[in-house]
Amino acid sequence: MLRSPIERKPEREYIYQVIFEEFLGLDYFVSYEEREDIEITGAGIGGSAGAQLIIADVLLRTEDAEWLEPASMPKLPLDEAVIPGFGAVPVLYGRPNRKGTFIHTDGDKITCGIDLFGACLFMLARYEELVVTERDQHDRFTAYSSVAYQAGFLDRPIVNEYVEILYACLHRLWPELRRKNREFRRLISHDVDAPFFVYGRSFLSVAKESAGDVLRRFDTESALKKAGMLRRGLRDLSADPFNTFESLMDLSERHGIRSSFYFITQETEPGMDGNYQMADPNIRSLLRQIHARGHEIGLHPAYQTYLNPERIRRQYDILRSTAEECGISQQVWGGRQHYLRWRAPDTWQHWEDAGLHYDSTLIYADLAGFRCGVCYEFPVFNLRTRQPLQLRERPLIVMDQTIVHQSYMGLTGEKALRTILHYYKQCAKYQGDFTLLWHNSQLMRSSDRELYQACLEKLSIHNPKKVSVQ
């Protein structure tokens, strides 16, 4: 049983449901009352009748005038709680005791000075993105603006750590308590920005790009592949350097993975969106092939959609009608915003209103890591309307461009692979979801192909069942 403060009840109902039901699979009952902390007792689950867990309550007690304002943001530098079995844990919100520590055990009473629930809400609902106004040239909230980057925990799933701390406290007081079993998932997806290199290009433009690869980018391998299209003719798609779909599906199937392919169904910004139409027989043939092999088809809403609910709805309608005309049926439909253009909570709400089931946009374009602080799929919350949504977020953890592009992390070879595996192991540790995006167009160079192949090989070798949760 939880005895909870009554302030901001919708937010509390949401975060209690996510942590206890979604993440831990525990039954609970909440009594709302006037109080300054959260008390958990274990009625009906064994243990001492007087056992209690007291948890600090900070963020959700914020005054209305400061809610979603800079004054309510975590204060940097963050405190750290040194907890046996967990090490040094960043404290977004909390109240240390008189000794300066955050966890104190006194017999059958544990006092936790970390605001576990408030901090989880902060990360999952993307609170800071409604407060901080800085954006990049694509109107994206950047990693460098985030508390996670500035406090040095972007590479850690901090929400998972908080959930484990909560469960460790609960289990210490009530040893008979049992959480639900989770199953680790490898979720590999491919944004189809350009299915075929030659689409929308003339002989002259292909020749110019090939020359640019040699003279400016010093990429002879890509230049030769593009120039080869001139020799064969632009209508021959069999050897098109972006036509890697069979190879991608072969690799996924070899490693027991069901890939997801997300399609742009309508152009909104010339030069930024896809160079294809869903009515194209080649695209429809590709959709049928993907579906026939058991892989997923999804939506990749175009560049100028993230703040436009009608465009998102229309593009989803085009995808569904095209799929139906191709004899394709799926129970679940999701996808990812093109260019990762997304705004909290508007884009989530637009996806919900359009009828989509899940989104997998949330990573920072500039740095890999845990934008939402978690490696679990979760139902989302609209901080403006104060309503939970049916839409679910599958946080993206690693994107190919983030890792290898010189404008972002710019990693190559073994360093790139080690970085990807770091995030994989973090997700496996908590039996979570490792979500990886690799574009079909990011396999032109042998170095990129080798990195992707090595990545899938390593994901198969590193058995997540051998890694236990704290």
C-alpha cells in the first residue's frame, strides 16, 4: 500500500502505474492524503507488520508558479548517493539525511532520500524538454542541453537504476515479494529515407556525386558504386547501392531478429524527405517482400510533420491503405519521426490521435544513450493535458549516423563497436530492449557493412540471460 501526497494526482497515478505495474509487475493500492513524503507498507505480502519504506517527494510538490519552469529543474552539480550494490547514483531530486546520505535503514524501516518517483517522471515524460528552449538547426532538443549529459549519466539508464533501488528496498523489507520476469529484446529498425540511390537523380547528378566522393570526401568505394549505376543504366535497381533490403533481412533472420522498416509516405520538404512514392510498383514489391519474410512495416513521418497532426494522420492513412492494397495486415503499427524531429508532448499526442501504437524516435541525434533514461518500452504521458496516452514509447538507444557521422560522435572500427556494445550490455543487464537503427543507405562502404555485421554477431554472442539484474 502507498500513502501518497495528493498534489499533482494525475502525474502520480501515471508514474506509480508505470513503475509498479509496467516495470515491476506488482499489485499496489494508493491512498492519497495530506503528507510530505511517500510511505509504502506491505499489507498482505508477509514480512514484519510494521515494516515501512519512506521515499522523499520533491518534484511533484513543486509550486504551480514554478512547475515546468527553470526553477523546478534539477540543480547542478547533482548530489550522488553511494549505495551498496549500486555504487554512486546521481540524484536528480532528493533530500539527504543529517549525515549527508540518502539511504538509511533502521530495523524494519528504510528511509530513501532520493525522489525516485519524481525523477522517473522527469525522465520518462521529458519534463526538461518543456522547460529548456535551446534547439539545433532542425528544431531538435540536443543531448548537450540535457541534464543527463551535463551531469554525466547519459550512458546509464538512470530510470532502470532507480527502479532497481526501489525493488531492493521493497525486497529487503518484504522478502516474499516477487517481481515479474522480463524478456530481453533486440529491436532492429531501418528508416527508409531513400530506398534506391538513383531515384530522383539524373545521369549528370549521379556523375557529380561520384566525383564529389573522390575529390571532397575521399571515398573511392562509394564513388565506384555510384558510377556503376551509370554504366548499367539508372533503371537497373538490382545493384543499386541503397538496395540492401535482402541483405538486411538475411542478416536479421540469421540472428533470429525481426527487423522493422519505416517508410516515408508523402513529401513535405523537397530535398529533406524521401525520393519515392508509395504508389511506385518497386516500393509495393518491396513492401510485399518485407511482409512475406515476416518483418515489420512502419511509418517514418516526413520532415515537416512533427508539429502537424493532420499530416501525420494523412501519412499514416497512406501507409495503411497501401498495405491493405498489397495484402499486408499487421496488429501493431509504429515508427519513427524523420530526422528525429520531435517535440514534447505534442508529437506524442499527434501519434496517439492518428491511431499509431508505438513511437521509437527518442534518442539524441548528436549522442547515443538513454534520452528517456530507460531501456524499457513504456506508455507515455502528456505533461500539458496531464493525461496518460495509449501510445507507447520504445526509446531508441543507438543510431548508425550518431555513431559514425563526423558531425556527431564520428567513431570508426573497434571504437564504434565497443560503444555500441556498451549500450547493448546496459540494456541486457536490466532485461530491457536494445533498440538499434541502421539505415538501408548506410551500407555502401565496406567499413559500415563490417561494423553492422560485427554488431549483429556480437549481439548474438553476448547472451543477455547470463547478465543478472542488480
